[in-house]
Amino acid sequence: MGAANRTITDQFNTLPEAAMPAPKTVNPFMLGLAAPKIRRVFYSFHYQADIFRVNHIRKAGQFRALDKWRTLTPHDRSLWEEAKLKNPSALMRTIDKGLEGTSVTCVLAGYETWNRQWVRYEIAKSLQRGNGLVVVTIHNCKCPNNGYALPGLNPLAQMAVGYDAQNKPRIYERFNETWRIYPRLNAPLSSWPKWLDIPQAGHVMPLSSGARCYDWITDGGRDNLLHWTDAAAIAAGR
């Protein structure tokens, strides 16, 4: 079914989905003309599936001490898992605190990242606070336990922004083959994201149409991650 025939449903009405431009993947060397500004970055990823792949990137020396992100220790992981199972509100507060002081959220995307509820929350909260967004795919990073992974869907293609019936910008998520207002943050955004095109009236725009997506291996993440995050912050006006 074509994009023009699909619909999204919110609590007020049913809206057609906007045609989505191709994801913006740019030659990383085009961004390497000047030294990038070091940004405070929040890293969002699927903890259980991709922890070793994320460590691969961490060991490349690109995660700075000032970055706000989940500390990778067994103790922290146990607290994280317990919070998910027993106290979602506490987990949301942990994520909110981790985002404080950041200007960019970098989604490290593996095979299943697009469908993880807490990754979606991190993306939504990042939108709410005006962070820049960038995706780096990590399926080509070898996990010592499971080897390489299949590429997954772009997590930012599963979330969108659209105007509701009161002409206020809202966050939407892809759910059961349709779009719905994101339930964990259903208040309107204060403004439309600077880096995302505004669709025609009655449509939503997937985040992947405005945020860039790179591959850690093929796009030279070791040399370019700082450029990617700096560019995302600039695009967001940060």
C-alpha cells in the first residue's frame, strides 16, 4: 500500500501520512573540513542485544568523559534491568537525568533497536528538549558472542512529528502498522524541530526524513562520530 493511502490515527481525527524523503546519508568526509565542536551526547541503544557492539565504539575513544550516557558496568546494568521490570517511572527519571546538559542524542542502531520502548522514550524526550538527533548503525560491529548482526529498521523512521487538530506539534510513533500519538509524552512540543521539514496540512513527517543516518564501519565512525554529532547539534540550533 502506498504512502498516500496509509493513515495515522490520533485522539481527534485520522490523517494521511506524508510521503517520506529518502533518509539523509552523507559522505562523512564532506563533514570533516573543520575541527568539530565537542558536544555533550546522550547515547541511546538496545542494552541487551548490543552492549558488546556499543563497547566496540566506546573503545575507539570517541565517547568523551563529559558524555551523558549509561555507564557500562554490571552493577549499572542490574539497576537498569530492575528499573525496567519494577519501576518504569524511576527508569524514566533516570533517562531524563541522563539527558540533562546534552545537546545531541545519538541512536546506536542494531537489529532490534527500532522496536525498543525505552529507545523510543529516549528519542521522544530528546525531541522535547530540542536535542539534535543522529543514527549510527552498528550491526557491522562484531559481537564476541553473536558475531555480526542483520541490519535493522531505522529507529527514527518509526517516530514522527505532526500537527494535531488544535494545530499543535505532537510526537507520533509507529504502532501496529499505523501511527498514534506517543503515549508516554502526549503533551504538544513547544515548537517544530528546526531540522525537520514541515509536511503539508494533515500529514506527519517521520524523523528519519530530517536526521542523518551513518554506518559505524562503512562511513568511518572512528574518524567522523564527533563531526556527525556536531552537525546534528548545529542543525537543531544548539
